[in-house]
Amino acid sequence: MEGNSKLSQFQPVKSIFEINREERMAPGHRACAGCGPMIAVRQILQSLDVKPVVISATGCVEVTTSTYPDSAWLVPWAHVAFENSAAVASGVEAAMHALKVRGELKEERPVIALAGDGGTFDIGLQALSGALERGHRMLYVCYDNEAYMNTGIQRSSATPFGAWTTTSPVGKEWPGKAEIKKDIMGIVVAHGTPYAATASISHWKDLMTKVRKAVSQNGPTFLHVYAPCNRGWRFEPKDTVEVAKRAVETRFFPLYEVENGRYRITVPVAKPRPLEDFLSLQGRFSHLLKPENSETLKELKSIVEERWSKINAAASVQAQV
Amino acid sequence: MSDPRVRPVGPYPISQGGWHEGGSSKAYVTNDWRLEKPVVDLEKCVGCLYCWVYCPEPAIDLLDRAGKGPSKVRIDYDHCKGCGICQQVCPPKAIKMVPEEEEVANNGSI
Amino acid sequence: MAQFESVQTRKSLLTGDEAVAHAVRQSNVDLVAAYPITPQTIIVERIADFAASGAFTGQFVPVESEHSAMSACIGGALAGARAFTATASQGLALMHEMLYAASGLRLPISMAIANRALNSPLNIHNDHTDVMGSIDSGWIQLFAENAEEAYDRVIQSFRIAEAVNLPVAVNLDGFTLTHSTEPVEMLSDEAVRGFVGRPPKRDSLMDEAPKSFGLMSLPDSYQFFKEDQSRATTGSGVTISQVEGEYVKLSGRDHGALKIFGSGSKVMMVMLGSYAGTARTTARQMKNGGEQVGVISLGWLRPFPERQFLDALEGVETLMIMDRSVSYGAPAGPLASDVMSLLYRYGIKRKVIAVTYGLGGRGFLEEDAMRLFRYAEKSGPSFESFFFYGGE
């Protein structure tokens, strides 16, 4: 829907100095010190000159920013439930269009649905799929901290293989989480979504450029943001950005985009650091570095390599065409 | 004993449906969350904005909010939770973390 | 398709579902988000027809579930739009969580419920199990006896919802009303548009100053939100009556909080929905034969029309309260429990017979009404006051 022509002009972020300096989030929220998801939210919102409508799913970002009567949001914001941010955002987008047609709304705002990995990979997957299929003009952001952190670090289908959580504990029989992380990007891309990308809070320029590109699309878009949780992953609050950076540099979390089906790696990692550099910062993987779990570590390494190869192959094939 | 049907006066007004003007969290102070506080050496600060772009609060105030170039910063000590990310990401290492109790020359507490 | 656009100002033959779809088409609705479920399907099909032809000027969002239907309506209402959905049975159960969100957020959303039984066993036919499971979700609950009343109440629902900032559901019996063709005197498009107008300005996501909706409430405030919501619902009867009064002036049709037949009769059957018409026909015959029987048909269930109901008890000795759903293990069915607690609260003593009947489309004919009236008339010391009625 062509509600706001200004939005259709995509400008990549060239310099940190061009970023909007008017704060979109107020301090005083109750997120933990060093919260990765809050960094993601700030970077996303600062990257835009216009104020989007944000529809939050239930989760860490939602509860910590909205304790009545305190709201940290300096953009129009609403929370309804856990599993339906994509559906609520669909309604907002359709309503804006109806009001615009009736001449009661001057300009449509960008709509951002914001959910964690639980609200996206698990309980919100159906609503997300529906919204993608219907083609609403909205950006769906998944801030991925790889478990249900708000309820106390329970595993989700985004939790990586081998990771400790409170429902994938490490024991004689269990290696931490026994299943591999769901390929949410693959699911989204399979919908024919015009633009989907991964991003990391450590690579702000890449992230902000992707937000701008997503918002400029005339249809549904998806951003999968890696947002470490120091409480859940068991690392020092000061290391949030460093952990996110190492996830990229070890190829654990590849940064790429898929524009109209075309894959492109936006942050190439020619010489990956050893995976241990990423794992060793985090308590949730500490068991993997013990000799008795060397097989599990080997398996995780092969999962990481396979994931990278798959994306790399998709990107290379299309580069040749 | 007072009439049990009378509603007690709550700490704040009750809106219809629980909405509120955005940004009201700013009145909530989180300075007692931290054990260490960041101190900015304004001599070393190059105004690169990295601490601002990585701050989860935001508790980094830009001295040049309206500009389009480098801006030096000061810490919002009412809201900084002391995570130390700003110190980690600062390219010229202009930020150091010091114990909360330590008296420091005020570099722009707001 | 064409026939549905050319029937605007005269008596038309419509099913209840079609009548509802026309009411939505005429009511300046901005957003319809709906998912198909028997026996509501005709409502969404007709609205889709109207959207395809341009007769419906809002946005039609064919969502992937009822949960998302209500979620999208909530999003639309938060953006300041007039939103409508329709569902039934399992669909209402699936959107249950969102019903509380809509009312708690104090959003004016309208919904038609094509009442149907709930699994298990699977049954697509009519009773009131679906709505009774959601009766305490904070929605205004209105009931229609026929297609025309469903049409009228849907039109009124937008005005009511937007005046009291609460969602409104209009219940119509599955198949009995949704799929039966009846004469409906539709108002002209202009008359309806004039009556419903546009939604009044409210705090929304479109406001220039950013507002936050759906904040988390701690024990220091939660109860007060709920208390305010409860007062608003209880007090909404005044507004509903006002809107109904204005509608009477427009249409000459007065549905009101309840319909009484045989005022002051010794035995009154208390009913919800379309079977009231059957009971009324029987009561008329019996009355002509000198028997003291009548019918109270409730048009509102939430808010419960307390004053109007109590006014109807003058001269009444026995209330036979007819429930089309079960509250398993409870002292009576949900409607009977409502009535009994109302009587007790006001210290009013009446003989009460609670009957559960008509589940999963089980029929209710004039002879059934007569058997029950006769039982109530003869009720002596040994009568059973709470039972399932299953016909012959």
C-alpha cells in the first residue's frame, strides 16, 4: 500500500553522524543492565527519521518498557499479547489505509511488529505467516536472545544446539539443547517475502541500513536481529556487544539479506575466528569446552559450518547469475 | 473503621484501558542499580557516538543534539545502570568505569 | 451477488448472516478481519462480495485464524478505526484470550456471534455454549430473536461501542437465524450512514504525540482498571437504551433490553435467542385457553438488564429459566444462575425451575414449550427444579 511516498526512498546509512539524534526511547525502563534487545530496539528506531508505530509482543522488551504509568516509548506503541504482534500490526496497517482512503489520515506511519524469538519462532509463527502471506506493508522484527528470558531462560526453538537453558539443562543424558535452531529466515523467505535480513546489534550500520531498506519496501519485511542476553547466556553485562560481534566473526550468526529471493552476505567473514572465541565468553556453553563433551562441540561446529555454507552457496550462485 | 466501599487513593490516576503518554519512564530513576559508573574523559572523547549507539538505556546524553557531526557526550547518572558497554565500545578509550562510591570530577551529570 | 446490492430500501428476503453483512456494509466500517467458520461463513462471504464490488468501502483482511481476527480488530481500533468481525463456536473459543484484551483496552469493536455448540463431540448446530464460555470477558452481549433484529442490533452496536468504549457482541442463533431466510426491512444506506456516523475521535496510535497502549499493570493499579471496566459495563445500559431509542425514531423498531409477553402471568419462561418466538406462540395459544403463562426474552445479557427484569416480575410466581448451555457441576445453568443471584440480591422470592435444553441443535417446538409450561404450572412440593429437557 502506497501510503507514504517518503518511506519508499531508501537511503543506506553512510555515517553515524547522519543518524537521527532525537531519542525514540526514554530511559528509566527496567531492562537489565547491558540488555542486548534494548540496544536492538534503540538502533532500529534511531535509524528512521519518521516515527513508526511499534506493536510489541509480550516479552522482555515489552514488560520492561511499559510498567504503568511509565512508558519508555517515544513512538506510538501498543502491546496486546504474546503470539499476535503480526496480526495486531496487520490490523493497524489495514486501518491506516482505510482511514487514508476516507481522507481522515494524512500520512500512514511505518508499522513495526516487534517480538522476541519465542514470540516469533514458536508461539507467534502462525500470525507471522498469515501477515507475510497477506502482504501487509510492515516490518516484523525478531530480537533473538535464543530462549524465553522473561520467564527465566527456558529453551525455545531458536535456542542453539548444545546450549544450556533451564529446560535444556546439562546432565549425563543431555548435552544441553539436543535440537538445532529453527531456520526462521528460510521459513520467511519461503513466503516470497520481498525483503528479509539478519542483523546483529554489534554491526549497527548494517542493521540500520537493513531497517531503512525494509521500511522502504511496499510489502511485508522481516529482520532477524541477534540480541545477546547477559543474564540468560551467562556473561558479563559489559560484553553484550562483544558477544554479538563474535557471533558474526565466528560465522555463528551470519549477516545476510534476501531481497526478492536473492541472497547476499552483507558482512563477509573470510577468515572466521574459532568458534571457541564465541562460546568461551558464555556460561551457557561452558560445558562444551570440557573434554567429555568434545563430540557435542564437534557437532555444533559442523552445524555452524553447514549453515554458513548453505547461505554462502545461495549467495554465490546468485552472484554468478 | 472507614467505609469499605470507598476506593483507596492510588499512587497515580487510572486511565481508560491503561494507556499513557509515551516517554513517562524518564521520571523513574535507576541510578541505584549500578555498582560502577562510567566517567568520560572529555579530552580523549572524539565525539564518535559509539557509546550512544550501543547504550541500552539511553543514558548517554549528546552535547550536540541538533548537529550532524561529532558530538561529545555526558553520562545521565540518573539512569545509567553501570553495565560498562560504553567503556568497551569506546574507540579512543575515553570512558573508564569507577566504583560508584568514588568521588569524580563531574563531567556533566544531568 | 447483484441481488444483494439492490435491496437497500425495501423488504428483502435475507438470511440472518446476510442481514448482518448488509448492516456492516452500511455502517461505515473501516476494517473487517475475519476467519470462516460454520455457521458464520455467509457473513464473511457477503462482506467479501461487497468488498469485491466496491460496495464495502473499508478494508477486508482475511486472517489465518480467529485469534488473529480479533487481534487485527484490536490493532485497527487502536489506530482509531471502526472494526468488525464475526465468528462462532470454536472460533470464539480460539479468540477467547483476545476478547479480554479488547475489553480491557476499552476498545469499541463489534462482533457477530453465530451461536453454535462446542467440541467434543463435534457439532456444528446451534446452542449457546460458545457465548456462555465468554460471557465474563467484558463484552456487551446482545441477543437477536430474528434476522431483522440481528441487522438492527449490529447497526446499533457501533454507536454503543463507541459511546461507552467497550466491545459489543451481537448473538444470533446458528442456522435457526443465520441460514433461514426471513423478511428483513432494510433501511436505506443513507439512513444507516447518518445513524452510525463516523467514530468519534479517541486516543489512538495515529495521534501526533506518541501514546502507549496496553501497559503492564502491577498490583497497585490492576484492580482499579478492572473496577472501572466493570462500572462502565454495568452502566452501559443507559447508553444502549439511548441508542435503541434513537433507532426507534429512525426505524420504528424497538427491541430493548427484554421483550415480555403475557406480562404478570403466573408462569414466565425466561429465554435467550430465537426459540423465544416458539415459546411465545405457545403461550399465546395457552393464554387464549385461560392459562397464565408468558415469556421473557432477554435482548441484553451483559449488562444484565436488572431493573427491567425486576419490573417484569410483578404478579409472577414461577420462573422457568431456559439454558442452552451447561455450567458443569454448577447449581444451575448460566442464565438461571444469573437470574437467581439477581433475585437473591434484591431479596425477591420466586419459584425457579432451571431447564437445560436445545443443545447442539436439539429442536424446540410448540409442543415442547407446552409440556414445559404445564410442568411449571403444576410444580408442587415434589417437582424437580433443575433438569435437562430432551423432548419426547
